[in-house]
Amino acid sequence: MVRSLIPFSQHVPRALFDFHHDMENLFDNTLSSGTVGNNRWSPPVNVLETDTQYEVTAELPGLQPGDITVEIEDDSLSIAGKVEHGEKEESMTFHRVERCHGSFHRVIAFPNTIEVESVAAEFQHGLLTVFLPKTKAVKPKKIEVISK
């Protein structure tokens, strides 16, 4: 099941979000200084919610743990870093370049339910996983229904 972390009253229709994202990319690409594109990209991210925590996974191939900055502030998780393009030589002719490179910065907002002191991150095989435990107050409580 895929669910938005944004409360229903603040939920933006997907078509409007896509339009906003496309317009933002158009302006970013147009205003970049002297290059086609601006070398900004966003790694793919999944957000999973369990009874006890949120888990955020981001695909960051080719990076090392020291290349990634993970911060949490004001109930927002921030993941940032930079992917180098690799070696360039004048004699090289690329026929296709599809691998992303440059700086990235993702911010994911959460409800005010994260136990900030217990947030942990792991990095293995190019996959960053951030564990964000929920505060005890928001953990679901099963209530038994009895018949009379």
C-alpha cells in the first residue's frame, strides 16, 4: 500500500504536483549557467511505515557513507550529497550518458511523531536506509472488543 505522509487536508492532487515539478525543472534547466541541465538530480526514495517506525531507503550507487549527509530537523529528514561524473578525457566520445551526477538534496517531511534521538542510518551496497522510530504516543494500540 502506498500512502502519503501529508495529512489529507494538505494533500495536493498528483497532476498538480507533477505540473509543479515539471515547471520547476524547466526553470532550473533554463536558468542554469552555460550548461544543458544543471547537474541536479534526486535519488529514488521509498518511505515505509510500520507500527513502530518509518523506514526511508534511497538508492545512492557509487557513493560511500562519508559522501552522504543525513540530518533530521523540525520533523524533516534531509539527505544530501554529490555524485562525481567520473573521469573525462578529451579523447572520449560518449554516445549516451544516463547516469545521474552532481549534487542532490532530498527533504522528506514527517508528522510530529518521530523520536529524533533514536534515528539511525545504514548504508550497504549503494542503498541508504534511515530508521525513524515513532514516539510511543502514536504507536497503535489494539483494543479488544468484548461481547456482553
